[in-house]
Amino acid sequence: MNKKMMDFEVIIMGANYAGLAAAGELRGKRVLLLDREPIGGHQASTCALWTRVIEILGAEHAILHTLNTWQVHIGDREFIFPTPAHPISVLDHSLFCMHLFSRSDAEFRQETVQSIHENEVTTNKGHYRAPLLIEAMGWRGLRQRDQTPGQSYTQALETEVEVRAQDLLGNDNAFHFYFSPWRWGRGGGWAFPSGKTTRIGFARYKDAGKLTGPLSQLLDDYGLTFSTRQYGNYIPWKINKATTDGRFIVGDAAGQCLGLSGEGIRSAIYFGIAAARCARQALDGRSTVKETLDHYENFVKAHRRYFHLFSFLQIVLPRLPGWVLQGIATDLEQRGLGTRILSWYAQLFDVPALMDSAVINHKHVIRISRKMHATPR
């Protein structure tokens, strides 16, 4: 190819939550942001996030609905876990992504990354070079590097129906989760309000099988059918390499999604910020590229136990008989443990705490980690 090689200080591959969060932390640097889709143009998830994270990012205008209760249905029984201190908000994906991009001054180019070699990136439109690369290309990027993923991806499919949650679910302040081993085996569904619509989806905890059947059954329970608006995705639930070949790996591309819940937006933003902070250290001459990569690797390692815990839960819980799951949920509800566990869960990957701090060295990382993840009394 006779296409000009262009130089930047940082190249971010992937304009998703992780890539956009990283770009926002590198304001003032010459950053190139690459993605095959326009910013905010491709929604692949439910796009729900803890409200306090949205507020610290200044993206309240992207909120469609706020929820403060988890309602779990197991077979013919339901269990309610209120979380008023830790609400979650459903977001307008496009508005949220555009807001994240507005926090940066990166140059965005809608191009498809074809190859990466050391500090050079080749796309379908040109060649680019930078001393620092951040890969945030989602689960597709992970699969390109991980040729033997095994059963390490959850499949998810969601549709958005033009019905208000108040009319469909009886309330508009709760996430509804559905588990029925008798009916669906190792998988579960959900339904929650999204402004004037309701989002209903299903996930299978293994990398096999179609989702249209069980999701159709869940929709049929409410007298509904698929709408034209649908999202599908693979969710990597086993933590993977945080650095490789001299570049930072963030978000789904590093398997930074929690097992069982499938949550990945909060962790993508969290580790995107961390990677960018480390990259800035090298650009400012405060450390070498190798040192910054080591700093980020240590930061991710300090959180691995949480990924391992939820991976373990995803392996074990979906295999339990329905009556056992009902017994566990009954105990959690009656003793108030469910709400306490959710409060602890809400503090994982604390973006506000990270934004008030700085990623400097391993000891500092551990100190932040212990503060953020202490179980509330």
C-alpha cells in the first residue's frame, strides 16, 4: 500500500465505552480513535449503569430511567431485593457515547483495524503509528487473540418493545430477572423499563445454542413478540491478558466482564481510565512505556479475585436445581443478605473513587482497591 504513515501519541482501537473513557483521560494529547462504526452507532448491550458513575461523568442527560430494586423470579416464585442507596440507570446508548467522546479532544476516524504490528496499526484506509496503543475492540478483539476460548463466553440477545414497564411488569422501578432451570437450563432472562419502552432479553451461560427460542417464550409470557429493535452480543466472563505485545488491553477485549451478571460497562470505563492514566505517565516522561504497562498490569491483577469469584459463581449457580436456587434466594431475602450483597457489589470497580485518585504504582493501586471494595457494615 502507498498510504501515508501518520504519527500520533496514542492510538485507541475501539470507540466503545472503554475506548471512549480512555480518550477522555488523554485530553491534551494527540490521540487517534479508530472504530468501524460511528460513535454511539452500534448498541450491543442493555446499556444500564450505576447512577453514581453516570453522575461523576456528567452524563445525567443520557438517563432514560432509574431503578432501585432487583426482583428475581425463580420458577413460580419471586424475591425482592431493594437497593435504594445504589440505584442503576438505563441509558440512551448514543447520547452516553457522544458525551464520553465530548470529554476528549481525540481525532476520530471511522476505519476498520486490519492488523497491529508493534506500534503500527493498519486499517482499511491507512497506516498509523504511535508509541502507545490501547486496544478496546470488544469481544471480537479477544477472540482474534484467544483461539481456544472454550466455554468462556455468555451469549445474550435483547429486544425493546413499545410497552411501558408499568403496564407490563406492574412497576417501573425494578430490574426483573428470570431463572427457570426446569424450562431453560443454564440461562436466564430479564426485563426492565427504558423510558417509554421495556427491554427484554435472555442470556445463555455457555457458548452454544440459539437464544431466539427461550426469549420468544419469555416474550410470549407477556403476550409479546420480537420488535424490530434487537441487540445481540457475546460476553467474555473469564479475565484475560491486560497487556500484550506492548499495548494496553481494556474492556471486553481483556475479558473484563463479570461472570453471572454479565456486567461490563462499569469495568470497561474503570479500566479504560486506568490504562489512559498509565499511558499519560509515559507521555509526560514520568516513566518508561514498559513501566506504564507494568503499572496497568498490576492494577488489573489487584482486581482479579473479583473476576475469579464471579466466574466461579457462573459455573456453579446455573447448574443447581431450581428448588436449591429458591432456597438460597429465600434465605437471602428473609435475612436481608441479598440487599447487603448487592450493596457490596455496587462498590466494585468504583469509577468515582478512581477519578479522585491516580494510578501511580502497585502499592497505591492496592490501597485504592482495599478502600473501594471494603464490605459495608
